[in-house]
Amino acid sequence: MLARPEDEVLIFSLRLEQTTLSNTFPGFTVKGGFIVPLGELCRQLDLAVQVDPNRGLAEGFLIQEGRRFALNVLAGTVTVGGVARALDRSLIEVHADDIYVDTRLLAEWLPLELKVAPRSATITVLPREPLPLQLRWLRERGAGRLRPDLKPQTFERVDDPYKLYDVPFVDETLRLTGRSDSNGARPISAQSITFLSGDFLKLSTSLYAVLDAQEGLAEFHMTMGRRDPNAGLLGPFHATEFAFGEVLNPGLELLAQPFAGTGALVSNIPLQQANAFDRHSFLGDLAPGWQVELYRNQSLVGFRAYRPDGRYEFLNVPLYYGWNDFRLVFYGPQGQRREEVVRFDVSESQTPAGAFQYRLVGTKPGAAGRRSQFEARYGLSKQLALSAAVAGVDFDGTTHTYRSAGLQGFWKPLSASLTAAQDSAGGSVQELGIRSRVGTLSLTAKHAALQDGFVSEIFRPVYGLVRSRSSLETSTILPSLERSWFTVDLGGSRDLLVAGGSVDRLYNRIYTSYRGYYVSNEITRTTQRGGPVPVSATTTGDLLASTFFRDLSLRGQATYLVGAGPGFQTVALLAETPLYTPYLLRAGIERALATRDTRILLGANKSQGQYSLGLELSYSSRSHWVADLSFRVGLGREPRQQRIYAQAQGLATQGAVSARAFLDSNGNGVLDPGEKPLEGIGFLVNGARVPATTNAQGVAFLTNLPGEQDANLVVASASLEDPFMRAGAGVRLTPRPGHVARVDFPMVLLGEITGTVYLKQDGPAQELAGLRIVLADPQGLVVKAVRSSYDGFFNLTGIPPGSYFLLVTAGDASRFGARPSRPRPITISHDGTVLDGLDILLRAAPAKPTNPDSAQPLLKEAT
């Protein structure tokens, strides 16, 4: 077995068809390449290959049962498809948890290639033929489900109470900027950006602050509250969340746009549910220099960069009938990368039958007027749900008070909604919507009728008062398993104006990926026909592209006009490479046609280890030279040992666990004086291996766990080097940002019993082969059973601590013409008991046995 220092482990995102299979896929750098775990790779891809790292073996088949695979590292042999191949053992390392194989060797064995991108910490699987996992996805896509309905094993929940005060996690960025042309400002400026989170006053608290040397406190917002996916907040209100400070107002259909601002929120709507019937908005914090991409159903749909208020927004993203998989990918200025995944299913009622859901929220956004609303939903049946809402919204200098009611129905394979709203100042609107799916084609159709000059943030009179709005949206997936993936969206809407005429909008989006190239292009055309004020038609486009080419990452964006003025409005291209690890080199160019400003940038960043350090130089025709020096670190404290943990990646948005493993000698589940901590124990979170293992004190600090989402945590059995050791059941908990949950994992040693069974007839005793030996608990439940081998030997292994009886039943003994044995009491202690030479001597039964079962307990077979 080989062991490597923990800080050598690299953590990748394993991706297939732009779907992230694992965010914690481990790997190591070796000369000329990378090695990755064979067993974990096969498990993620549904390949039927089982790995035994203790013996250095891997066996199974690839795709089809006839294509056998066998690897014996110690013997230096490998067989692929029944054909023996030469094996270079220098490209393989046997670790305690798995067999790690060079990606170049895996490409020779398996029907795939692995494209490793160290800069983005991703490994992309490029199949040479459809994999079993892809074929399963294809079947599910035809039914409108783009991801399998995962049902992970659920363990007993552990209590993790909120604290009055806890040492927070902190993401700190320090920036020093120098300018050659200050335009009246100081040529050198300094800035501190702080994001922290943790427990305070028994509430989950987060704080974002930007402190500028010239402007003072340039930005500040804070949120306090709680979130519980199991709806256990506020007693009888069964809330899933409540918060005050900076909160999100998700808006209302037909009435209000989503905005974040200072206010308060309480709701019992499930956390992983869309915040509108067929739309969802994504908002969050984004540190300086960071960028974020949004993917929907494996396709790149949007890109946002840092803005001064430290926020990002993807507003009113359409949801299509069936599964909607969203992935937010965050890129940091020093090469950091992290992902968040959200999934919605619009093929079922969002409000279960008999359930009452509500949301009460009021905010004062900085970019919009005050707004408050109360919305309620009630499930009439599995197919029908009622909704109602009251809202007050300030916009365009007027306060509007709305009342709305709706009915939603779900009948496979379609859903429908009918919504009506009224403004106390006058006017009303009614809308009918229908959504359906045929194969991979999703369809959404809506028609809204407005009366008496109704206006809202959704129906603003930009071209004049709207009389009606009709829209049609379609989305289809065109998969090609071998190489590419296409998603095509087509849609259009028509607004009929009260003053006459109409406004038409047509759009087309195409998303595609081809062997690691990801491209998204959206074109929108707006045309006005008739009306009191003629407006010229406009056609705008937005092109996004990204790829990884060997050690080079490329990302580009362009906005353009079609048919009027100069074509391209803005063009940007960024290239990055980690060729000189741990340093990341980047170069880019941006061109704004409207201002005729060209910006060129060069940068170098240290992107790994305990901190990030970067230097970026840029030159533009307007601001001339700008030098930006930045330092970033994520800090968290492991509470058991009071140790400060630092990493280049951010920590404050994630949860953590302090996991402790020890040998529970007395079986009470508590670490008592004298009991031994266990080193080298690994863990699985929701089935995925995390990189940290326990140290000499038996403690592992598990970081970067998704906050406020239930997680199953269990000991990774592959990390147990002692075959007699066993962990107890796993635990279920809900990590929260900036907080460390303490979880103990008591371990026990399993027992073993060996011996030989003999039959005494006339003459010497003879070994008895094929006899069933039983180990039963005091209640008569059969715990273990084994048959003796050809020489009478038996071996009962893996026996949990406890009291048992060892015996041969009357029925089994009578088949060999023997009397049953008397039950022999056995005790297995918690620190392991091995009983060797526990022989059993049976005697020949008399010609007419008398009630041989009288001394036998009533046995029950374990199920």
C-alpha cells in the first residue's frame, strides 16, 4: 500500500456531458500526467468493475458481460475484453482506499478518454461509445427527466443545535490598486472585501462588507435567520426559512420582478422549489474578480461578472416541463472554482394534496421601490392546487396594491394554470398557461388579457399600455452520445397595444458542446407594428464560448447587433493556463465598440495551497495602466483541536464537519479515557468520497459541504485497513454556512470463530464435511451460518460484539445420523474476540432418537 501526504491530493469535478457526477473526485499529479481512482471512476460511470485495493485486484466487465476485465497489480497482469495486455506498474499506485491508475493507461483499457483540466479542477469524460450511464439518461430524457431520481440511503438524524456565538468562517480579500492616470483620484487605492458566516445569537448569520481606503464603508449587507429543509422552524408554522436583513423577494407572476434588498422573510415553501410556477431567479454574493456561469439541462445559458454591490443575478430563467437541472459554476481570480447544483421537477404539482404553503416577505431594494407580499398555496388533490396573493409594489413613482388568485393543474403529460390579478388603483389581468412535453420537446404557451389600463412590473407601458400578451416557447434536446449535445430554444411573444399596433419579440437560443467545447448563442428581435410612436426594429445577439485545450482554458463573450450600426458591440477573450503549477497565468482582451475602449490584461496568480496571491496588469485607452495586487484566504477553525484551517478557496458559503473516529472498547458510543483514536479513516458524503482523513487524534476536518442541504455522512469502508473493524451506522445532518458540526464515529472490532466438526461413531472420530454450523443470538435469531469444508473445518467471520450460542440444529445433525450439539455460549467483546480451535464433537444417534429438539432453542433465520 502507498500513502501520500494529504496536501498532495487534488480535488476535481468529474463531468460527463456537462453533468457533474462528483465535486469531490480525487487525483494525484505524477510525472507527465495524473492518476485517478479506478474503483470510484467505475462507480460513477456505472461500469461493472469491482476493485479490491487490499489485494490489488479489479474484476468485472465493460458495457457487455462478454467484455471481461481483470487487473492484478501484484502479479503485473491485466486482461481487457479477454485479451491479455502488457502492464506498466509504474503507472499504478495501490492506496488504502482504491487503485489509482494513470489516465493514459485508463484510455487504453476503458472505452473512454479523461480530459484533465487542472486550471478549472475538472476531469471531463469523453466516451468512445455510449456508456451504461448515458444510455440510462437517454431513456429518462425521453420521459422528460434529465437526471435520475436519486434516492440516497437515509440515516438517523443527529442533533446540531444553533449556538449563541461561534467562531465564524471568513473569506478575506485584500486589494491594492495603482493607476498611471488617476483622473483626479488617488493613484494608489486599497480595499478590503470580507465575507463571513457562522452562528450568532442562535441564528445563521452572514455578513458582506467592502471597506475602501477612499470611500470608507463602500458596501455592507447582513443576513440573519435559519433555513431547514425539513420544515422544523417556528413551531406550528412549520417554516422552512426565516430571515431578516438582506433577503430575496422572489417577485410574483404577472405582478412584480424579483429583487434583493433590506427586509424580512418567513416561508414554509420547500427550499429546493422554484420561486415561481414556470420561472426561477438565481441571486447571490459574488466577490471581486469572480465570475459565474449558469447551466440549465447541460447547456450554458448565462454569464455574470462581479459588480460593485457584490451580487449576481439570473432573473426569471424559464423552467420547462419535466426535469430542470441548473448548475452554477463560480470562477475566482486566482483560479478558484466551485459549483452549486439546483434541480426542479415541473412534471408534478408543487403543492402536495392537503398541504398549505405560504411566503411572507417585504424588502426595500436599492435599485427599486419598496415591495411586500403574502402568497399562499393549497393542494386540493394530487392534480390541483389553489394559490392566492396580496402585494404592494412601488414603481414609476406610484404605489400599487394587487390581489391575485390562481389554479394550477397537473395531468401527465401536461400542466395548466389560470391566474387573475387586480390593481386597487384600477385594471385587471387574466392569464392562461399550458405546458407539456413530447419526447425531448418541451412546450409552453400563454395568453394574458389586460383590462382598464392594467400595469405592473411585468406589463410596463414601454411602448404604450398593453391590451394582451401571447407567447409560445419551445425547447428541444438533440443528443449525440458519442460527441456532442445540442439544445435549441425557440420562442416568441406578441403584445397588442391599447392605442393600436403591436410589439413582437422573437428569440432563438442554441447551446451545444462538442468534445469539451461549450457554445451558447442567443438572438432576440423586437419589432413594433403600428402604434402612436414608431420604433425601429432591433436584433441583438449574445455569444458565449468556453473550452479547455490541453493546459489552456479559453473563455469568450461577444454582444452584437444585426442589421443596424456596427455588428459587434463588446468582445472579450480570456485565456488561462496552470502550466507553471501552483501559478496560474492569464491573459485577456476586451473591446467596447460604443466607447472605442480596448483593455488588455496580463496576470499571474498563486491558486493553490493555504492562500491565493495574484498580480494583474491591465492597459486601456481610457484608464491607461492599472496594476492590481490581491491576496485572498478562506479561514475556518476546527473546534476540537482549536486549529485554524486556511485554504485558497473560499469557505464562508460552505458548511463543515469535525468527524472523530475511535475504537469503542466498551460499546457505549462515547470516547472514554483510554480508548484509542483511529488514524487514516476516510468518509463518504452522499456517497462521494471526501479527501480528508483522520489524523493521529482521530479527527478529520471535512470542509466545502453544501450549506442547508441534507447530507448523509458515513465511514468509507475502503479506508479501514483492519478487515475485522466495522463502523456503526452513518448519520444524517444539515450543514450550514460557517458552522462546524461535531460527529463521532465509534468503531468496533468484529469477532471470528474457527474450529473443526467431528462425528464419533465406532472407532476414532472422523471430520464431518458439509454440516451447517449456526451462530444464534439469545432470542433465537440466526446471525451467522456456515457449512464445514471437506476436512470438517469451519470459519465464522465478521461477528458483531455481543452474546451468542454456537450449535448444530437437530435437523442438520439428523441428516448425518448424528445427535444435535448442545448450544455453546459465546461472547464477542467490543475490542474483537478471535476464538480458534472451537471444535464440535457430534455422536452417532441411536436407532430411535427421543425428542432430539428438546434441548434446542427455536431458531429464526435472519432476513
